[in-house]
Amino acid sequence: MEAEHAEQFEAGMAQVEAVVNKHVQVSNAEIRRRLMPVVSVKTASMGVVNELIEVGSDFVSVRSERTGSIRTVTYGQLRDAANQTRNGVIVRTLAQVVGLYVP
């Protein structure tokens, strides 16, 4: 019985690891495809609406409704959203939208 539970635990941990490392497998084309229908995103922490103004082959540009500033975020930054500090809030918000980050 314990051996069966140990196997189930290992299988469950493998699934968790696959979800955590999922970002490694998402191509730029897939990220772009997921972002194309998105018009704007609202950051959870500040509630600021950011309009997507350009979705490129390896980046997305957003304009803050509050400040009017434009930020360009690479898809590499989205894949590494948990470790981003520069523009971290918008990076994590965009990464969450495309399924690359879970808060």
C-alpha cells in the first residue's frame, strides 16, 4: 500500500514540475497567438489598465492608461516573469494572461 502511495506521489510531483516548467515549452509564435486577441490588461495590484499597442514576433508593447508611458516586454521576460523586477507588475500580468505565470 505504501509503495502505491509513493508511486502516486511521484507521479503527482512530476505533473506539478511539468506545470511549473511549462513556460520553457511555449514558443514565441504561441505567445504571440495568445496575445493577439487581447486589447488591454488590468494589473491586479494597482488596478491600472494597460492597452496592448503592438504584438510583435518576440515582444509586446503596452501603454499605461494612468501615465501614458509605453513599455516593451520581450517574450523572454514573460517566460521568466517570476524573476522580473523591471516592469515586474505588467510582465507578470501579461505572463498570467498567456498562461506562463501563476501567482
